[in-house]
Amino acid sequence: MINSPKILKGILLLSVVLIGLGEVKAATNYVAVGGSDANSGADWANAKLTISNAVWASANGDVILVSNGTYWVGTTNDVVVTNRSVTIRGVSGNPADVLVAAANAVPTLFYIVNSTSVVIEAMTISNGRYGVKTAASSTGTVQNCIFSSIYANRNALYLAGVM
């Protein structure tokens, strides 16, 4: 049994320091229509251009803020979230202010793979075969979003995982 007050204080101080070292603050990554994927995404002045590149620059727990505007996607799954737990959020909170849309027959606008606790919120998702698709073992939440013009006979949400 430890009876020395100095030793007990030392152990307590060491415990507090170690707990503090283990704490990692979530980062915020920024996306703007006028941004560049060469930017860091660390603030609005250095915003990324695409949501995909902001996702790839993110770590678990990060928030990706998407400024008002239209974000066109290409011919493959545009925003693929793999092995990350991130929140992708329209900055204004109004889904009509952020449009993520396919310029052509994009299979899936948001594809969640091997990821848990992904959140997609406050945006309009339009023109894909699937708006949001999850692979098995992926989980997340879609909230305050509008789905429009999803191709005929397809689903706004295709859930192989659990959303």
C-alpha cells in the first residue's frame, strides 16, 4: 500500500498528463465552390474544392463543413467514405443551400465503406442511381437532407450496412 503523499500526488499528476495526451480534438475541414483540392482545407481561406478530397484529408471524428453552392460529381462514386467516421455537413443547416448532384449517370453520390458513425446532413442529393449507399458493416445517419431526381427504379438510400 502506498502511504506517501508525494508518491500519490506524483501518480495522480502522471495520470492526468497521460489522459491529456490521449485526448485528440476533432478537426474541421472546409469545402467551398471557390476552393482548391491543393489547399489544406483547414479554414475557409484554404478550403478544398471537393467533398471527396476533404474526406480523404480527414480522420475519425472530423467534421467536414460544405459551403453553400453546387458540387458536381463525375462518372464514378463521387464521395467514398472508407474506414472513417466523419460528419459531412452543409454549413448553413438548410439542405436547399448545398446541392451535391451528378452531371451524368453516377452510380452513387455518397458511398460508405467499412465506416461507422458517418453523418451526412443539411444538403440536397440529386441525380444519382443511389443518393447514399452503404456497404456491409457500415453505419451512419442521414439527417435533414433532400433527395431529388434519383434515377428511376433506384433508391435514395441503399443500405447494405445500417443507416
